Amino acid sequence: MGDSMSTIINATTTNGVVIQPDNSGSLVLQTNSGTTALTIDTSQNVAFAKGFTVGATAAPAFSAYATGSNSLTNSTFIKITLNAEEFDTANYFDSTTNYRFTPLIAGYYQFSCAVNVNNAASGIIITSFFKNGSEFKRCNQMNLNSVHTNSPGGSALIYMNGSTDYIELYCLQNSGGTILTSSSGAPYVYMNGFLARPA
């Protein structure tokens, strides 16, 4: 009547409720046709067959930020070093080496970011989400201003395949020289994201 590795409760229309027990620790609810409708695993993650999932690893979320200044050379996309985390529920963000988010669950992820930079007299600044090493979604492009704060940011909904896809935050400016991002931490230079819907 189903996978013998899980305790199965089947809502059969001929024999009432049928329970097929084992000692796996997982629980599966089935329709009368033997189709799995809901699974509760040993970590208490709940997965619905129609795509709705809950639980710390089933619905990953993260927020990462820079603890020091990033140096942005002129007219070059520079990856932002997000070397600290406010939270990372599934440990999918690498804040020590590659500064990227590589989720192991396929789905549609909502990402947000901001990059606060020191004042510059002229030029533009761009923030972009790079997927697998290439620019994928340009978040914001704004004119640099020597009087007001320059803090381009934005958001995007991006599909991730759950195995090899990764997202990084990049920034480009063309002031004519090198400028620095803010060194004030979490409020000013960050990227965050969460699973909006599984694939």
C-alpha cells in the first residue's frame, strides 16, 4: 500500500482507515488511491503533496551582511563580501569563503539587498543579483551624489534548481575612482532571501 519505510495511514473507501506501521519515525497520510497527501519526517518537517511545505529546512531563509567596507573599483562588477549572518535556517549561505546562497531545495526564492556607499561626486552605481556567476537581475541603478546617501537596493523573485544554482550580490560604480561601501554592518550592506514556493 506504499513505502514500507514509513508508517502509512490510508483513507481507503472500502475498509475504512488502514494503518501500515513500522519503526522509521516518519508518518505518511494517503488518499484512498494510495497517493501520498502529506508526509511528516523525523525532523518534524511537514510536506504537502500539492507543494506547500513548512519547517526549518523545508522553508529556508537567510540574512547576511558585511562587517567591513568593500572596495569598489571603477567600472567593474565587484562581489560584495557578506561575511556575517543574522540568521541562516538551513545553513545554505556561505559567509566564510564564497559569500553566496546555494539552496538545496528547488523553488522560487525572494531576494532583497542594499549597498550603502560613501559619497561620490558623479557617475552611477548598480546593484545586481548574479546567478551562477553571471548578472541575472539588476536591482537598482542610481546616480551617485556627493551630498546625499547613496544606497541602491532592490528585490527579485528567482528560480533555484535546488542543487547547483547559487546567488551572489554584486555592485558596479563608475565614479572614475575607487569608492567604499559602508562599514557599519547589518543595516547598510546586506542580502536576504527565503523560499517563497517550492518547485
